[in-house]
Amino acid sequence: MKQFETELQKLNLYLINMADSVSGNITQAVNGYFNRDTNVIINDDLIDQLEKVIQEQCVDLMVSFTPLARDLRVILGILKLITDLERIGDHAEDIAIFSNALNKHEYEQLEQVKEMANIATNMIKLAIDAFVKDDLELAKKVIAQDEKIDKLYFTLLKKLMDTKGLENEVIVYHTLILRYLERTADHAVNVAEWVIYIISGYHKSNPDGRFTYV
């Protein structure tokens, strides 16, 4: 079992690296928006490689050690949550693409975009911290933060709609950037919910909010 624990620790390090990479890419994409950079390029290759490595490592652990109960739940939970991390990586690319397009136009920057990005990336960090620390309450705090993102999202959409004289392209590109930041937070919530599953054995899958055994 000592070898299993050693391999599981390696898996945790890969997971932390992947989460740090996706958070860094979101930050880079948003910085491109504020710097009015028309050539921001997000390299998603590392994230895709880490996802593949983690998947292979999980399969190796299941085949080589036939883990039971909690250990198996950890592996299955990781396989689920890396899908959400990979999607966040895709959203970073999306934000960069539409920031590049937006920065070819004249527009007034939305300062709260940075706040949205900071909250979303912090949610990712806290979700992974909850996993590493086996902290159920910390994972729940991640989920609670999603309400802040939603409020900012709708506030900024309304501001766009109420601002007179904006080009259609500026409205559309801004709307897409905001949407991808909102989706990033949603995926961070998903990660936290899988962490809750890893810790407790229950996953939030019912629309009434009750936890159901997976």
C-alpha cells in the first residue's frame, strides 16, 4: 500500500499542476483584454497533456492495485473533475480569441471583468485546496461563491445593453467573454462537487439539492 500512496501523491501533483495551468491561462487571457493586446495566444497543449497523463495514471492505479472503497472513489472523482479543468482550459482560449477580436475596436473596458476572473480562478484554487486538504467545508465555500459570479455576469450584461452607441461587435464579443468567465466558475463548482463526492461518497445530482450516492 505504500507504493499505492506514493503513486497517488504523484497523481495529486499532476492535478495541482493542471489546475494551476488553467488558472494561469484564464488570467493571461483576461490580461490581454485589459492590455488591449490583439495577439494573445493561449497554449492549451500542456493542459491536454496533463489530462492524458492523469487519465493514464488513474487507469494504472486501478489495474495495478485494485483499490477499494475510498481509494477507488478518489480515482473516479479525479477522472471526473479533470474533465471540468480541461473545459476551463478551453474557455481560456475562447476568452483570448474574443479579446483579440474585441481589441481591434474602440470600447470602454469593463473593470469588473477582472473581478469576475479573480473570483473564478480563486474558486479553482480553493476547490483543489479542498481536495488536497480533504476539507468538505472548503469545497462547499467554492459552491457558495458562484452566486457572486452570476450577479456580476448579469450586472455587466445589463450595463452593455444600457450603454448607447456601442458597436454590435463590441457587445457580442464582450458578452461572449463574460459568458466564458461565468462558465469557468460553473466548472469550478463542478470540481468542488466532485471533491465533495471524493470526501463523502455523495454527489449533488438531484435538482432539489439533495446529495445522492454515486
